[in-house]
Amino acid sequence: MNVKDLLCLKNKVILVTGGSGNYGKCIVEGLAEADATVITTSRDIASAQKNADYFRQMGLDVHAMQADQGERESVKILKAQILEKFGRLDGFVNNAVSRPMKGYNAPIEQFEESMQVNATGMMDLLREMTDLIVQSGGGSVINIASMMGMFGPDLSNYEGTRNMGDLPPDYFFHNAGLINLNRYMVQMNAGKNIRFNCISPGGLFNNQPEAFLNNYYKKVPLRRMANQDDIKGLVVLLSSDAGAYINGENILMDGGLNA
């Protein structure tokens, strides 16, 4: 098959949770540019709809749905709506995250709240969407984690900055768990024509303070943070037939920072 055909996502329905976030918008755009029908979700339906409208004005096939992965009923409704509107699901990019915990000494109740959404709720959503993809004949799941799930924090990145460097422990905890949960899902769904892969990105440029950028850049062989396009090709690859034999991987996308 021609490589352009292998990478084409035409006639595939793909769900992207947290599609209004920084990386989420890039992912939605990349999948839709590859001709997928993309469902973007947010807890705030107005935010999801604004995102979808923006891409539809560009001629891309993007649809908005409301979803709160911390609420069991919301997950059930999302699954039913996907079936009703599209009849199937071919791919799922597990990208939504809640960040209630603001630092090491934050109230422990915030850690508990984070686990409700980022652990229990995420597993609920992942299992339901996996079942829907299997029911549809198979496809791809991409779990978006972070390099922070693989390494401890490098606090020297925050030298010379203000109000940066007090990193929340829940973020490291749930991203590390997601990376191994990805491997678990591969084995538990063997023989069902579904693939699970994880992407662990480094930082995305978002006009961070100059001191932070200077500290960060000098450690990255590419001398920059990720930009809006860097994750697109990888997500399309893992969602498409071009990635049909990639399964159970965690891909570190950090510009060589941790090489």
C-alpha cells in the first residue's frame, strides 16, 4: 500500500478527550488534517464547541461533545452519544487531565480529587472506549502521558523564575501509572485487533518566562521546546495503518532532553 494511503485516516472516527487544551488542539488538528472524523470533548461543552467550530471553519470534520471523566454517568452518556451519532469508534486519544493539586504542600484532599479524575475516572473512560473500539472491529488507543511519568523533576529548570518549581506530586504519580497501565491494556486485550501506545511529551512552548526557557533550552539538543506541530505526525502514525505493528510502546517526545 502507498505510504500516503497508510497514513490516511479517512472514514475513521477518533475521539480526543481534553481537545481544548494546548496539546489537545494540536492533536485534534493533526487527526482531522489526515481526514479523520474527530470528536473533541471538554467538561465545558461551550469550550468544546468553540474548538470544533474553529476547525470546521478550516474545512475539517470536527464535532464537539461534553464529557467529564470524573463522573461515571457522563462517561456512559458519551459512549451512547458516539454510538448514536457515528455508529462506531475507531480510535481514542486519552488526553484529558485535571490539575487540582498546585504543589507539594497542597491539601491532601486535592490529591484525592486528582485521583478520582486522573486515575479512577480515566480508567473508567479508557475501559468503556476500548470496549467500543473492539465492538467496532478494532483500532488504536493513544494514551498521552508525560516525561514527568518517567523521570523525577529537574528543579534547576526553574532557577531564576518566580512562582515556578513547586511541582504537584499527583501529576508524576498518575502519568507514571498511565505508562504501565498502557502495557496492561495491551495484554488484557490481546487478539481483539486493538493497539495501545503511549506518548510522553516534554514541554510545549507556551510563552513561559524567559529564565525558564533559557534553562530548558540549553539542556535540549534541539535547543527548543515542542511546538504546535511536533505531536501531530506521531499521533497520526499511531492512529493509522502505518503504525499497525506498533503496540505497547511508550514514546518519549522530548527533543533529546533525556537522551
